Amino acid sequence: MKRHILIIWMIFALLVVISTTSYADDGIINGCYKKNDGQLRVVANLDDCRQSEMPVSWNQEGPPGEQGPAGVLGYEVVLAATDENSEDLKFMNVECPSGKVAIGGGARVFGDITNGVAIVANGPEGTTSAPESWSGLAKEISPTDKNWGLRVDVFCVNAP
């Protein structure tokens, strides 16, 4: 436990030293690494390292990385629900607007009863690579006169 506290204090001290040290205009940070116990200290010049220390330097900022892929555009949630009644089977298909594809969705039961009703189908409709809608199917597993409904949401984005 004492060792963990010591390590935490060492890291804190290093961060304080780094944050208060002025760096050269070239963005290079110089340090001296003590080989026998792993201590690191920031110095202005690598010549300041002692014989028991190894000089190290690193950039304040690395080279820029590659451009990442474009994110999704046109995110939109479309939802619809059946009437809330006592029919024992309900189906709902919700389509994305023209020019958009489904990237996800879901179905849920609402109303006076949520126990005794099961979602028996819940998934995308259309081609595997570019589904255009989301469907849900719910069914009473215990007959009831209570009112309930089915809501289906589809998450759409602009087609690639």
C-alpha cells in the first residue's frame, strides 16, 4: 500500500515538474532517467544528466495521424406505434426516409400490460447490406382483455 502511494506521489511530482517547466521552441522535452530506481526528471539540457542517469528526450506533440473515415451523416430516429387495444397480435414496420438506411432499431411493448406479452420478432428489413426499415412483432403469451401496444424505432443515416 505504501509503495502505491509512493508511486502516485512520484507521478504527481513529475506532472508538476513537466507542467511548470518551460520547453524549447522546438517542442522537445529533455529528461534524465535514473537507471537503478526509474526516477525521471525534466531538464533544460541533456548535458545536465548525471553519470547514473540516461538522457532521454521526446516530442511535446507527435506527428499528425492519418485522416479517419467520415462519420455518419443525417442521423434520424423514426418511430411508430400500433393502437393500444386488446388484440392478441401486433406487427409494426417503420421505414427510413428516402435516401437513408437503417443502422439499428428496436421494439417494445407499452400500455396496461407488459407481462404476458412477448416480442417474438425484432430486426431490420430489406437487404443485408442496406436495410431500409425495422420491424417488430409482439404476441400475447397469456390471453388478456387489457390494452397494450407495440412501438418500433428505427435509427437511420444517409445512405453511403
